[in-house]
Amino acid sequence: MTRAPVLYLSHGAPPLADDTLWTRQLADWGGELARPAAVLMVSAHWEEAPLTLGATRTVPLVYDFWGFPEHYYQVTYPAPGAPELAGKVRKLLRTAQTPVHDDPGRGLDHGAYVPLAEMFPGADVPVLQISMPTLDPQGLYEVGRRLAPLRDEGVLIVGSGFFTHNLSGLDPSLAFDQAPGWSKEFDAWGREALAARDVDALLDFQRKAPSGRIAHPRTEHFAPLFVTLGAGEADQEAQRTVIEGFWYGLAKRSIQIG
């Protein structure tokens, strides 16, 4: 079986489904990928320690957003669960010092199902979501490194966040190619750091990146990138940006490794 790539994508919000450009970009990306045996999803919207595995059967989605029109709460994505994958994740991650918990009622949140609905609209690929047990960049990188063997079994590992994420700077009046200076500055720095394969700088982005603390007042939306980088450590030279640009001022840069 060919080794699966590993992704970091910006997932937007429920209204992403109404954005014809972004939905086409995600659909085209999904169409380019070999069909994965399963998807292992790490979303910015689930922080829980110790690391926790979500539902291994189809359960209702988690509508973890407020104040949106009712139709966004009617969306479904009944992807099959992945109990076999869950067992493999436990074996790879669980140690005496690192417990792994289960939350069998925890469905996919919007960081997971919003992009997956565009990339794999048939909802026929098994999906397992796991929590981020920490926001520490090095800790998440190590999680990714330990999960990397799953790629050789066709598992698509996806870190889902947002390349810049300061909601106070969100501006619906901006065109898709417009953004405030801090968002453009951070995105340009990130593009260069990724192109240089400068993992150390990316892990230390709060100190190394211009506007780092403005682009990410809290780091949970950048954090899934570290899992992606760890899981793709052996294939960094095969890294490429698949989606770039801005959405209401926030950078939607998304990458593939391998």
C-alpha cells in the first residue's frame, strides 16, 4: 500500500459551505488524493487531556458554534467509525506515562466535518477524531511522530485549524484576496518557513513569527500543524501548499506532506 500523505488544512467555519471558491479548492484536493483507508482527524476544536479518542461508530455531530442560521445545525455527515484504527492509535500512543482515554459519544466537530464534507462528500470513508492533549508545539509534534506509521496503512492524518485565527480581525467586507497587515505578514512568514522546511521556527512561531501573537492570540488553530509536521517528518521535502489566500481576512493556507 502506498504511504498516505498528511495534511494541515484551514477549516473556516460552517459558512465555508457557501464559499464557491473554497469548497471547489477542497473538493479538487480531495479528488486528487488516493482514497484513504481511514481519516485520523486532529481538530483545533477539541482540546482534552489526556489524549482522547472520539466515537468509533456513527453518532451525531458536535455543533460547536453559536448564533448561526438554523440550516447550519441541520448538516449531517454520517461517516463510518473506525474502531480498528482506534485500537492502533491506542497501541501507538499509550504508555505508562501517557494514558489514552475514550469518549464514545463524542462526534465530529465542525473542524472535522466541515472540510471533510467537501473533500469526501460521500461520507463513506471511516473517520476517527482524537483530541489535542496539549498546545505545546513539541508535545504535539511528538504525537504526530508516533502516529506516522499509520500512513503506511493508508490512513490520512489531518490537522485541521486556521493558518491565522484572530476573530476580532474577521471582516466580512473584505474580498478573498484582502487581509489586514498582521494576517498577511504572518502568512508570508509561514509560507517562507514551510518552504525552507524550518520546523524549529514553526514550533517557536510565537517568538519567531512577525505578528505571531496577533495572528494567534490563542494557539489552538495553529497547533494541529505540529501534529502534521511530526507525522510527515520523513517526507518534509515532499511538502507543498495546496490552498492559499484569505477568507474575511484570515489566511487559509493549507499544506500536504507526501
